Amino acid sequence: MIPLITIEGATASGKTAFAIALAQLLQTGIISADSRQVYRYLDIGTAKPSREELSAISHHLIGIIDPDQNYSAGRFVKDATPIINELHNQSKIPIVCGGTGLYIRALLHGLFELDIDTCRIKQDLIRRLEHEPLEMLYSELLTIDPVFA
């Protein structure tokens, strides 16, 4: 396992400033574990690092997708892993900083793998809802998973 540092906490708790100071001290990079900072153009209300902070130290996974795209803990792990490996190969300790605990838990402890295309299933259910009554779909859910229903 590659050693890394995680800095977690609520928005506006000082994570970014601390991460930058630590990254400068360790001469390493910061990987954002924030479910909102990943989006381009969403600069207000997401507590993204300022331009000065972004230029002070290497930041990763900030502003990498458009607001109409989906992002998940699984994709975060896929995106963060090569960055962690690259920093490790440079003898640097990666710093993962953010307030999205699910992303950090997924990175540290993994997620279960789905063998199904959940996006396709969701689209199929939306199409069915356009032609079938909600009660019929709910009845089907009751037979498949009564506890969840």
C-alpha cells in the first residue's frame, strides 16, 4: 500500500490552507476529494482553492468535468489512483484533501464492483415510467426487494 495523507473535514474548516502548507513542506501535490470542486465553472459555493492557492502547489481533480456530467466515488478512485502512483514514483507522499468522505473511504477501502450498467437500467426505468403506471413499477419493486420498497 502506498502511504498517503488525508485531510478531511467540513467546508471552510481550513483544510485547503493546511493542505497547501503541508504540501509545500513535503514538496508534493494535493488531490481534491470534493464532489463539487471536480466541476468546471462552479466556483461560487464550492470553496475551490483560489488562483493563488492553485498556483502555489500542484492540485489535481479540480475543475475536470462539466456540470452536466456525472461523477462518482468509483470514478474518483479511478482518477486519483494514477496520480497517487505518479507522486509515489517521484518519492512524494500524496495528500488527499476534501470533504467528501465517501470518496476518501472508497479510495482507502474500496467499493464493490457492479457487473451491471446502472445508467442503462435507470434510463430503462425512466422510459417504462413514461408508459406504465407508477403503481405497476412499485409493485414490481415490492416483489424484487420488499425491504427497500
